[in-house]
Amino acid sequence: MLSEYQLSVIRQIWPFLILLPSISLLYWIKTKSIVQSAHGVIIFLAFGYAVYACEHTEFDPPIYYYVPLYVLLLIGLLSLLVSFKSYRGYKWVHLVHIGTLLSGVLVWFVGSMAIAHDWV
């Protein structure tokens, strides 16, 4: 079961948690390539890690609690760049990356605050 703190973290950005897998699904339908469509799911997993890790941290946790979050976000960004570069269809579909980038920034911001237990 999730704690009340974890649920409050999820409530911060729940609409984006629907958007991220939806964007990956859209790319997968268009490309049938996991590499080109993984960005939304990877960023979603980064937030899932932050929700998990926040239960095991206190104020000012060691840096190793942040590393998986940042690595997953970096991999998600690299996957986004790969999908942008190798997509063969109409380029208008890349406008959904605005939502992906905003979601990634929000996951970084809320996830970091959740792990640190230090909210702005």
C-alpha cells in the first residue's frame, strides 16, 4: 500500500502520468519501435522511482537516492532525441514532445522534492 505522503506526491502531477504512457503508445502505434516510443514510459518510471524512494528518505538524503531518478530522466531525454531523429512520418507528430518535455521537467522537479522531503 502507498503511504499518505506517496499519494500526495502522485496527486501533484497525476494528469501527466496519463499523458506520458499515452505519448509512448502513440509513437509505438506509428513506428512499431520500442526504442522510438520508450521516452514517455521511461519518464513515467522515473516518477515511479521517486514515489518509491520518497518513503525511504528523510530531509537531505544522500545523493545516491537521486541518481536513479536523474539517470532515468536522461535516458528518457535520449530516447526522445532518438525518436525525433529517426521518425520517418510527418514531422507534426513531434509537437507532442512539448508535453513530454514539460512532463519530464515536472517529474524532475516534483520527484526531487519528494525524495528530499523539501517542498517549495
